[in-house]
Amino acid sequence: MTLPSDIKAHFPLLSEIINGHTIVYLDSAASSQKPLEVIEAMNSYYKTINANVHRGAYEIAAKATDAMEDARAQTASFIGANSPNEVIFTKNATEAFNLLARSWGGANLGKGDVVLISDMEHHANIVPWQILSAEKGFELRWIPLTQEGCLDLSDLDNLLDGVKLVSVTAMSNVLGTLNPIAQIGDRAHAAGALMAVDGSQYVPHLPSNVAELNADFMCFTGHKMCGPTGIGVLWGRAELLDAMPPFLGGGEMILDVRRDGFTANELPHKFEAGTPPIAEIIGLGAAIKFLKSIGMTNIRNHEIELTNYALSTLTARYGDDIVIHGPKDASNRGGVMSIEYRGVHPHDLSQVLDQRGICVRAGHHCAKPLMRELGVGATARASIYLYNDESDIDALADALEPAGEMFAL
């Protein structure tokens, strides 16, 4: 099955006109567009069942609770979790990593311990560990990269010595590199370590199963997978989550509160203090239903074909004038292309492309250690999703040449 020919029609923003051009949205690695199905699900909540969850005994409160918990069940099924109770809702992947660091890390890490991350991590999977390391005194160790932008696992057994947790992205948000997470997880477990995965760029684009990935924890975010902003997920194995202390204190996360202390609630509520982002959770559930209706294998196959088309089109047209970081084989990467072009500053490049309605990201992409490894301060990043097609790549290729003429050194 190929993707539906009218798929762009599901995304109302893609018909907007920017600077006299129909928008070409190539920034899904930052945030994806939202289909009508998600927008309507959130509007329907506010219009018909707007009430708090898990608290009211009246009908619309019960319906709101059911809608939210259906979204949790949809999320659990989407990633192959054993139970919906293993799905903890956060406001984004960054908060999910902070929860993991503060709760699991705070209880389990100290002097003499090691957390292993990689040189291609997003700041969300770096800074929380750096903060905790400064407080607890454990070592933060790094997996280096190969010349092609893959993880260099040649010394992994030595890197794993003394490690309690490996925390690595499944797909780079800069290079598009797909990492061998299951293999790393196998070796981490053999060394006595747990495996945490940043799934923010992976879950929206490929079939995902936490057991097949050999993961113990996984963090991802809704706004990159056709869902709304303000909603993310920490998944963890139930026995690990059960043993972790609460992250935030307040309402809903307790079974009892006394003057001398409190008793924490059961999973998942122990980690969801206060009123949750109900509409956003329902929106995430609608996004997952939409993606499942298209088929994650179909989405992945479409993106492989389109990434191959992009790589071949851009390199054939511009040759040595363009550098596209990351693996050359689209089967080893996602549709994220960080570009250097004729010495043009990425921000200048982005602004010129915007004049033609083309949206790409310019900057360090919250991955400054990786930028230093690449020897650049920033890149222009074009990233594709299920609603992009060859005409979007052609528009990008056509727009690069005038940008080069205007700004080239």
C-alpha cells in the first residue's frame, strides 16, 4: 500500500499561502503538522465533555476520563507496552527525561556509577544527566561517532564497564542516523545496565516495539507525531516504575496524605500530579489512531523512497557545493537532512527559502556537542514526514540555487 494520494488534504495548514507560495513544510523533526482528525478530537472534548478526570462522578467527567484512558491504551499498544499503566504522560520528551533522571537516577546513581550517552544526543538527553551528575558525583560517559555519522561501537564493551544506565537516541535529529538500539540494549543488559531510549524522532516514523528494542525506558513526544504540543510520554517497565519515587507532589499522585507523610498512588498516577493536559492527551490518542490507519510500515517505506529521492536530487544538482550530514543510505537513516550549502549561513539560507514558502530549520538543533563534532556552529535542516512528496523536494532544490547566488562566499 502506498500513502493516500489526498493525504495532504488531512493537514489544513499545508494549503496555506506564505509569501505568495503554497507552503512547503520541511520541519517535521522540530514539530509535525496536525491532521483534522486531531484538531476535531480536541475541539470535541472542549465542546462536549469538558470536565476534569478521575474526580467527578457525573456523566461528562466519566466520559472525559474514558477518553483520556483510551488514549493511554492507544499509546501503550502503539509502542508494544505490556500495560497502559506503564505509560506516564508528561508535557514533552524533555520533561520525561527529567522525570527519569530525577526519580530513577536520584534513587539509583551516586559516586562510582556511570551513565553512558552518545555524541549525537539531543540536549534533553544530556542536560538532565549533567545536572544530576554534578549533584551525585557519577560519571557521564560518551559513545563517539564514526566519520559517516553512526555510533562507533568498536569499544562498547569497555565503555560499558561500570555503567548503570545507557541512554541513547534511536534516531538522530541532526544526522537522521538510525542506531542499532536492540544490539546496544543486548550488550547493556549483559553488562548489568538498563537501557533508556530517546524515541522522539523514531516513534513517529517507524513501527516501534519497546520489547524488540530491548528498552527498559523510552521517552517521546506527541507534537512530532501529528499530535498536539504539551504532551509527551515516559514509558518504563512496570517493576522499574513501581520502585521509583514520585517526581512531583500534589493532587492525584497520592492514595493518602497525613501530617506525618503520604502514600503514593499506583501507576501511572504516581507520576501524574495535578490536572493533566486532558485535551492534549485525547489529541495524542487521535494522532495515534490516524497514524495506525495509514500504517507505520507504509510511512517508513514512503520516507525511505522520498529520502533517497532527496539525497540523489540534491547531490546530482549541486555536487560538491552541498554537504548532507549523516549516512548516505536512506535505509540506515530517517528523513532528516542537515545541509551545508556553498558556505551560506544556515539562517540566511532559511530566510531565503522562506521567501518561497519553504520551511526548514536553521540552528544547532539542541545538539551542540554534535555540532562541535561536525565542526559547524549550525546547519539548515530539512526534514520530511508522511505528508511530503517529490514536489516538496523539487521546490527545495529549485530554491537553493538563488540562495547560493545571493549569499555564497
